[in-house]
Amino acid sequence: MAIQPIRLFGDPVLRKPAIEVVDFDKELRKLVADLTDTMLEAPGAGLAAPQIGVSLRVFTWYVDGEVGHLVNPDLTLSEETQDGGEGCLSLPDLTFDCRRALSVVAKGFDMHGEPVTIEGSELLARAIQHETDHLDGILFIDRLDEAARKAAMKEIRESEWFGLEKPKVKISPHATNGFGF
């Protein structure tokens, strides 16, 4: 399909909860293909639709040689946790240790609307939790302790990419009646 530009930290789409998918159609299948192509090209262990500017509850992953996707995920997390390095394609060259559940059971749908259950631990569990956070407008730096978050923000402000790309804001051609722009 097509490799899409990845939205960077600061783009408002990354901070808004994505909406549930209701149409399992050709456009959704194209979105999954675009997410997969973009993730593999980057390369990354996962990519959520908001990261390419689409506010829908869809993500892909690539872990241990397996490519997959999930639509409208609902997670059940283990009580046991893991700490490990985590990064994000929307925060290039930034890696910090982040605590996550050690294992996850993710229920949702495939791109055809068929119910699926994904069970994973360690890196797959981390990727599924990370991408589901994106669908809720949460970035992994939000999960860091205060000292690590401050260090991450300092690195972001000092990075070459920060502030280069201004977020694109679309203004509705319709009357907003005082709501929004």
C-alpha cells in the first residue's frame, strides 16, 4: 500500500483518544496495510493509527518475526510486571525504562470484523500495551516516574526533530457555532 509520515510528539492527534471502528470495510483494510508498511519501513515493533494521523482504534505490531494487527482492543493485564527499555516512533531516538504488565490478553477484531484474542508476554505484551496507550492518547513517557519523565522531556527539547514539524490543523469549512476553530 503506502508508507505514511509518522506524526511526532507535539502533534495534537497523539493526545486525543481514538474512536472505535464501526466499519470493517476496504478503507480499514487499506489503513491496516498502510500501518504495516509504515511500521516495517521505520522500523518499529508497533504502530497505532493516530501515529499516522488517523484517529481510529487500530494498531499493528511486529514482534519476534510475527506481524499482526488489532482493531478496538480490550486488554486484560497480568499483575506481574516487567521493566524494560521502551521507545516510540513518534519520539525518535528516545528510550527509557518503563514498567508494564508482564503479560496481556488482548481481545478485539481483525480488519474483517472477526473476533480475535491475542495472548502475549514480555516484548509482545509491551508492544500491545504501548500501542493501546496510543489509542487512548497516552504516550509511554506519561508512564515514567517524575525524574525519568523530566529527563525524557529534556532529551525531547534538545533533539534535532523537536519543533521542526508544525502540526497540521485542518479547519472545518462548515460553521462551528463557537465550537472549535
